[in-house]
Amino acid sequence: MAKVVAMKAVPDLAAELLPPVGPGFIATLTLAYVGAFIAFVPLLSLLVPLQAQALAPMDKIGLLSLVTLLGAVVASITNLAVGWASDRTRHRLGRRRPWMAGGLIGVIVAYGLIATASSPAMLVASIVVFQLAFNTLFAPLNAVLADRVPDRQKGRVAAFLGLGAPLGAASGVLITHPILADTTARMGVMGLLATACLMPFLLTYRDAPHLHSVARRATTRLQLSPDFGFAWLSRFCLQIAASVVNAYMLFYLADHARYAEQFPGTTVESGLARLITLSTVLILVSGFLGGLASDRLNRRKAFILLAAGLMACGLLIFAVWPAWPGPLIGYAFYGIGFGLYTTVDAALVAQVLPSRQDTARDLGIMNLTNTLPAVLAPVVALIALGPERQSWPQLMATSAVLAVLGGLAVLGVRRVR
């Protein structure tokens, strides 16, 4: 069992001595992130809810909550385990690439299982397989920013990597196009896009020379700092709010905003895809500009506070204004805040990691702030929505409070301004 030692964070001189990364590296890493987000965002926000609705029309929220909860548990365990293992891997392809390649193959297999799921139990099992494979891919990929990018470039590179989430979400517009009405076709397109984006990085990435010796020095000793703890808590709260939006927005539009009644002749999934498209543009702009500005000003916390406030505003608009254009305006606020948050937070977290030897393991611990909220979001949703599953204003207001708490928690970080 790992021994946990609280220790004071000190400047990471190794990170500052890393050589700067060039445009080619940034381009292939950014494309790989886009591919990773294409692999899971449309699946979990659009296709799985539709599958849950088709397989359990009388309790779609219950099935979706079970799928989300079990998938998040598997994701948490896998991310930690694969991160720990990749830190210690010594292979001719490097310590990250073998795991990423194996994870990508597993994701494609999981798509086939999800597409052919014919019962709630099969859907749950196939999502478990997907989370196992996806986190085998993503745990080592997520460590590359800390592995290879010096602190002075982290905000800039994180700004490019921030393109992954909105572009991954935007791919839902293509995947839900009427020409791809069949689930198998949608899964196939998603698999092709993800593979095409990830392959250039998998074929060209090389570990920095010093990482070969780092892999040999990796230990089971776990060193945590207060800064890491406050960054963890901040992301944890904000990601619960984000998980609610990702998992339940389709049902919010259908059951509370009554999108299909407001726009006869359209489908709810097409309406959500359009909202995501608008949000994507705003996320791209706010995330990119925020990352560059946080580097230039050498400040991260103020941007995260602003982002949390914007996300909370969007969620409160969802709570009080379901009639159109309320959801549109709410999604705009939420998108600007989310883009700013994801970019700047990624740079901040990479700066407060306790160990250069165990980057992926420590990021696996940080990744619990993505997976545990996915476990808690269904619990929060089921409680807040009430026994009739209709108290949407209460759910959105609760999520707004969590977003504010996440922003305030980052004030506890001392090493990063």
C-alpha cells in the first residue's frame, strides 16, 4: 500500500529545464486530444442516453445513472492502475505509447459491443469495457503535458489541448446527422475519427531522454502537498457540475424545456447537438485566449474563479428559464466558463504535481476528480430530481452551488498565482 506523506511543494526545476516543444509536437498532441474526446464525449452525452431510452423507456434516467456510476468506478480504478504501470514501463516504444495503442484497440472493440447491446445488462457491461479501454488510452496521454512541456509553455500548450473537449463535443453534430440514423453507423464513424486523430501522435511520439531514467526511479511512495489537495478539491466540485450537464442535458431539454414542443418537426438530440455546436465555438475562443493570457500574466487562479462564476450563471439560467432562448443563453455562459476552466486548470494542475517520477500515477489521482463526480452526479441527480424525476430547477441550482465552491477552493493553492 502506498504511504501518503504530506510535504511542502517546491518549485519543479526539472520541469523548468525541459526543452521547449515545437509546433509539430503541439499539433500532433492536440490532434490526439481531439481524438480522445471524440472517442467518449458524443458516446456518453448523446449515444448512451439514446440507448438507455430505447432499452428502458420507463426508467431511462435510472438506467443512465447506473451506467454512469459503474462506468465511473471502472474508469477511476483503471486510470490509477494504468497511470502507475505506465510510469514504470520500460519498452522500446517508450513508457506511454504501448498503453495508448492497446487502449485504442480496446475502444474500437467496445464500440461494437455498445452498438449491439440488446438489453440494459448488456449496455452496462459494454460501457464497463469501454471505460476500461478508454482509460488505458487516456491515462498515459494525459501525462504527456507534464512529461514534456516546461512550465513557461504549459498555459499555451494547454490552450491547444483545450480544443479537444469542444471539438469532441462538436463531432456529435456529425454523428447524429440523419444520414447516420443507425447506431452501428454512428459508432463506426466515431471509431474512424478517433483513430485518424490519434495515429499521428502514436506514430511519432518519443519520450524525452531523461524519462528513461525516471521510469527506473518511480516508486510506490505517494507524496501529496496541500496545493495538490486544493487543486483536487477545486476540480472535483466543478466536475460534478459538468457531469450533470454532460449526462442529463438531453433529458433536461426533452422533459423540462420541452424542446420538441417548442420546435415541432425537430428532435431533441438535434437540438442538443446545435447547442453543443454554439458552445463549442465559445469554448474554443475562451479556452484558447484564457490559456495564453494565463501564461502571459503568470496567473491561473483568477481565471479559474471567473470560469466557475460563468458556469454557475449558465446553470442558474437553466434552472429559472427553460423556455427558449433560455437554454441557448445558459449554454453560452456555461460554454465560455467551461472552456476557460478546462484550459487554465490543466496548466495549474501540471504545475502542482508532487513528483516527476510518478506523473501518470499522480494524474490518475487527479483524474478521480473526473470519475468520482461521474459517480456522484447520478446520486445528486436522483436526489435533486425527486421521486417524480422532474425537479430540474433544483438539480441545476445545486450544480451551480457546486461550481462556485469549486472556484473558491482554488484560492487554497499557494505555489501557483
